[in-house]
Amino acid sequence: MNMEILELLNLSKTFDGKSFALKDCSFSVSPGNILAIVGESGSGKSTILRLIAGLERPTQGIIRIKGKEVSNDGHILPPQQRNVGMVFQDFALFPHLTVAQNVGYGLKKDKAEKVNDLLQLIKMEEYANRFPGELSGGQEQRVALARTLAMNPDILLLDEPFSNLDAGLKAGLRQEIRQIVKEIGMTMVFITHDLLDALDIADELIFLKAGEILLHRPIEMIFKDVQNSEVEQTFRDLKSASQRILEMMRQK
């Protein structure tokens, strides 16, 4: 039986001591799975990502990575010691470095070989000597992903990875990222406000509302016996996209 690579146990976070940004959240992720955390602005999804990365300390609860306790209310393992990689919403590429230099930033051993392998993985070999300012949003996203993967993290965290992209680019890039992550067997957690992002590439999905988990299910079970009123409302809000969603589910 495989150990869960990520575990959150009764996790809560308050920034002001009064209201909770996150309240009593518990879930786990199996190795190689892609988990999408879906919620509107202010739902707490960014807080979860920052807690997993080690950028915040929980008010209550525990986080374990590969069975090791990395956060609780009295102790926090620094981000650089967690072997967790995070791709930020704005990509955070170094504008004065080339694509190859960005990907290799932080590597010390076998840099040229690893950079070449990663550029092949993201299909960006011919852009190795370009600068970020010469790339499209989707290309920048792939470079940011490769730079994070270069450090060989145990878990990959993505902050709203598709929100800065044109609608026409989203579907293609979603599938590219899924293919890359699955090819190397990486565990990925990403947050999004767009249910379609989750349905398209995730293995499992969490609905978050006002800091609480409303639903956590495998994608193929997400439409079955939905009894939570908040989740039902989300589906009603997406009525205009229902045919596309159902078609997508049938194709999986």
C-alpha cells in the first residue's frame, strides 16, 4: 500500500485571530495524482497552497509530506527543505536570463544535460536562447514549469496556472501540462477559480468555500449524487457550459 505523498490534518489558518481563512481542512493526495482545488476569490485556496509550500504557518493542524511532519502550530519546516516546487501565477521568470538560463537557474550538477532534457520535455528546444519578453504567455508558463521541475520536487504546486492566458490557449496548455506531469510521474496540486480547468486535467477535485472543504472526489465521481447546496449552485452557475462539461467527462 502506497503512502500518501501529501496529508493535511485538521488544518486551520487565521490571520487576525478572529475570522478563519481556512477551517478544519483535511485531505490527502496519492503519489502521481493531480489534485485541483476549486474556489472563488477569498475561498482560502491560495492559503492552502502557501501552507503546503511552507510560506505560512498553520494556526492549527498538521501537514505531512512523504510521511514527514513539515508543519504544525508550533513548528514549520522552511520551504527550501520541503522539496516542494511552486509555479507562481505571474511565472516569476528572470527577464534578463534566456529560456535555458531560467530553466537551469539553481542547478549545480549536470546542468547542460538537465536543461536540454527539460527543454525537450516542454518542446521549447528552439527557444533556448530567447528571453521571456519574446515569449507568449503559454510559452512562459512552460518555462516556469520546467524551471521548477529542474529541482526534482516531490510535489508540484501551481497557482492559478491558466488565469493569465487567452481562452484559445487554455485547452491546449492544460493538456500539455497534464502530459508532462504524467510522463514524469509527478504529484501536482493546483488552484483555480475555473471548474473547466479542473475537469479537463485533474484526477481529483476539491471544492472550497469560505475556508471549508465542501466536496472532495475523483473527477469521474464529481457529478454523481451531489447533495451539497453550494456545489449545486456552482453547477447551476455553469449551466451555459454544461454541454461542454458533459462531453468532456464522456471522453475521459
